[in-house]
Amino acid sequence: MRVEDGSATVTGDKLPKGHWEHPGKAGARLEARSQETDLANAMKSANIHFIVLTVLLFGVGLADQAVARFADSVIDYQPGSGIATDFETGEGFTDTDAVIGAPSRENPGSFGGPVTPFSPPFTKQQLLSVGENGTLTVRFDSPITDAPTHPYGIDFIIFGNSGFTITNGNFSGGGITDGSLFGNNTGETRVLVSQDNETYYELHPGFAPTVDGLYPTDGAGDFQKPVDPSLSGSDFAGLGLSEIRASYGGSGGGTGFDLAWAHDGSDQQVPLDQVQYVRVEVASGHSEIDAFASVPEADPLILAMLAAGLIGGWRVFRRIRYRQCLLIGGLLISIAAGKAEAAGFTESFASDPFDRGWQVTGTASLFEWDQGGEHLHVTWNTEEPNSFFYRKLPVSLSKNDHFRIAFDIRLTGQEIDFEAGSGYAFEIAVGLLNLSQATGSDFHRDTGSDSPNLVEWDYFPDTGFGATISPAIVSSESRFATTFNFPLPLTVGEEYHISLRYIASDQTLRATMEQEGEPFGPIKNPQIKADSDFSDFEVDAFSISSYHDGTPKGAFQIDGIIDNVVVEYGNPPVRIISGKFVNDNWEVTLLSQANREYSLERSLALRQWQTIVKGRKGNGDRLTLVDSAPPQEKKAFYRVRAQSASDANG
């Protein structure tokens, strides 16, 4: 995939026939991991900018909130074969009224109760079944719009019958899932849309997920808010209800679709500003459908109370370029953040990685690029000095930054020599580190107290306690936040996909794994506590790390293959909390990042800009920039410029 200033081109054999131009929204869900890698590559190459436009207006009231709309009528229904039937009566789930209106929040009857991702709708009054070769067409009286303000680019949501499987045997409120589903359609579906019920356009199958799959309905959530479509089933492995809801981010679940995926019979993208008809066709299996919901147009103000009746808000325009608008009082503010660093890189090792900034330090022979196999062969040898195959990041990441790393690993052999009965084991590692510290002479991973600033995935081979997997974060003071999962051995010859996702808002690192495409584990979540015991971390390079073990008790040599590396990172460089007059001074308060410097600039006509405050270093907390001599008429444009501290000093 390639993304350039709001357009994307998908090529190659990952998608069916020809090519498809997609000038719509970025961030479309790609089902295959290879497509996920393409998307991250596209984010890297795109010229992504954050431009924040802020208009201040005192005394404005709350704008009317948009109302969620659901399907209003069924235009056509052909059940197809193999539809769901009632367990007691044998009657088919063919009541078309079931898909009209909002999704179910309660299940009726003696087996009823709240609808949750563990307990989806299940009666023929709640669900309409569409079997193989069946179709369902619904109409929305109010059109579904292709709006850039919609979260994740999702324009409408289809709710089904799928649920998360409970794997710990607790069906009374303490259920845990491994991320697998029950009741979902394991076959194929097509989704088509139309403006007039005459000409229908299919949503591209390379992007459109299966109807009645992820994400199970949550009756306690917001049915007009889609789930983050980047989440896969494995991201829910090991989670209970409260944690699933946290991952949903307040959403009521359902499978999301984007009108920008529409294409014609020649496989060319068709721009559709709005549609009123949605058709589901089931090619195989059967889909049970509860409801259809359109995602409402976002309110221009996502309101936040500032002070003394001062009201502001954000409007995020989600295409390749982002714009955020804040309406507050009589003064127009433009906050220009410059080129965003919110991107990352991907690496498939299809060509020489050293051409793209990869480097080696330590014993270079431990890392060998396999040109024919298009992967990296790695030998983790604890008897060799600390050795790293790494790629430097253009920024430093801390506990205040969102980021994700993912990679594939396959062990090809291992030789372990450990002292019998010692139970001692050392680890192989892949993740993020602080390059200057990790390559220093005083960095020792084996001591447990001399290896600061790490975010990594570790695997300890079995030397008595059982093979162990552990995501780990190590603070600047070498304080560990980790969790040990054992026995959890990796099978030689099997391929594993590892994903580490760090969420800055709750300072949580979540690790998930797949084995040959199926959930593996589950892996527990280490939680970082922002207190004196765990202050912060600072990492600036992705590394495949072979650590030296200073003790002879657990020496090993493990051979393996690393492939399909994904590194994504970054927050908006400027996140405004408030803008207001204080004693006739203009103040902008923002949430800063410790690795950036901020300047406040002013203009009277958006032609020339004057720097009012220059180079204030971020502190990872609130930062206030003050114009102590604003124009007397109080009419001016302001912008906040953010740049990395290294760029500012350079």
C-alpha cells in the first residue's frame, strides 16, 4: 500500500484482481498481517502533518449532539440455505423486524440478562439469519455519510451474534477469553452499498471484514462508536469483561465499515458521499444480524469545560491530514505542529536492511540477512558480548508516548547448557532500548540492576522452571515492570507473531501472541505505576538483542528467524488543554512531551509570524505559554510549534 497526501494505492497479490485506488481515509482495517505491514509502511512514507486550528469564542452553549441512526426498513430478504433455527421449535430466524432499530441491550427469558461480549443476542426475536447464497438489504431514512470526522474512518456498523469464548470455566461473572469467538460466521460475506437501490457498489473485500465476526456486542456501550479496527482477536486474549470494555473504549461493539472502500466492477474506487441502502450477501456459512447503525457526524465541538463558563472542544478530521478545531472566545488561534513523527517503520527483509538504517554492534556474525529467504537469521548466544541488530528511531519514547511493536519469530534450533538443579535461565530479547546506554560498558542485563530503559519481549528457555515468556519494561533507574508466564514453551519450527502495545493513558503494556495464526498464551499484562518506584523510561531504538550472561549457570545458543517487524509510535506533538486570557495576558496550556520543545507564535494576518515564547522544553506534564503583551484589540492568530529537542538543539 502507498499513501500520499490523502490517497492510497493497493497493489500486488494480497488483494484480488487489478489494483484499487483509495483516496478515502487512512487506517482501514487490513485482515491479513501482511496487509497490516503494508499499512504501517504507508504511514511511514506518507507526508503526514498535524495542523491544529483553534477559534476562541466566549459564552457559546453546548451544540446539539448528533443522534445515532439505525436501519429503518428491510427492502429485501432472501434467507438462503443453512440459516439458524430455534432450538425448541425449529423455526428459522426469519423475522425481518429483528434488524430494525437499535441493537439488543438485554437478552430475554430465563437465560437472559445484559448483552455483553460474553453473552450476545441469541433469540429469533433479536436476530435475522442470512444463510449461504442469502441476501439482506436495509434502508436508512437518514443517509449514511462518508465523513472524515468518523472515528477510525468507520461510517456504519453491523451487529451480530458472535461472542467471546470463556476459557477459564467461570460463567458467573469472572470469565476470561482467549480471544476466540463462538456464534460467528466462519464463512464469507460481501457488503454492498447504494444511493438509490438500483446501482450497488461492493465494499472492497480486501478491507471489509466478515459480517457477524469481531467485535461482539456490548449492551453497556455506545452503539454509535466503533471499536478500534486495528484490534485483532489475539488482542483480547487473557481479558475479562472489564478489560474487554476498556479495549472497546466505550464502544458497543459491532463490525465497522467504511464507504471509502466502495469499488465498481472494474475494481476502481467509487467516491460516495452518502448512501441509504446496505446489502449483505452471504457466500458461505451463515450470519446472524441484530442491527445496522450509522456513525453520526461528529459534533464540531467535543466540549471540555475550561474556566468560568469557558467552553472549548476538538474536532478531528480523520484523513491523512489531521485538523483539530477548538471554539472558545473572540481570538483565533492556529497551532501548527509541523511534520508529525507519528509514524514508524516496517521491515520485511525483502532487500538489504542496511540500506534502510539497520546497524550492528557487538558480534556481527550473530545476525545474518538471508537474501533468498527474505528474513533475518539470528543467533542468541549468552557467551558472546552484548550484541544488537538495531534501527535508531528519530525520537525518544517515554511513558507518555503511545507505541506498538510487532514481529514474527521462528526458532530453528537451541543448545542449552545449564547447571543441573539451579533453575537458572537467561533470555532472548526483541524490543526497544536506549542505544547509548545499552551499548555502554556498564550495561549488564544479567545483574537485574544495570540495564535501564528497556521495553522488550523476553523468552527464557526451560532450565528447570519451565520455559517462560515475559514482556518487560525497565525504568531509567533499572526498576522492572514485568510478568512471567510459564510454562509457555516455543516450539522449534513453529512461527509466532508477537505484538506489544503500550498505552500511555493508563501506562499499560499489553502483549499478545499468535502461533501459526491462532491465539497463543494468554500473556498477562504488566502494569506500570507512575510513582517513585517507577519514574519513567526513555528508549530510542528497536533492537534484536543477544545479551551476555556473566554467569555460566544458564549458557545457551538459540537460533531463529525474525521477520515482518512493525514499529509504530507517536502522539500529536501539540495537545491543547486550554487557551484563555488571564489578567489581560493570553495563555495557552498544553500537555507537553519531555523530548520536545515548544514555541508560541503570533500573527495579525496569517502572513508573518512573530515568536512570542521560544524553545520551552517539555516536561511530560502541563506546560503554559504566555503572551504578556497581546494586541490591544485582542484580535490575533496564535500557533504553537513543536519540534524534537534534538532538532531544536541541532
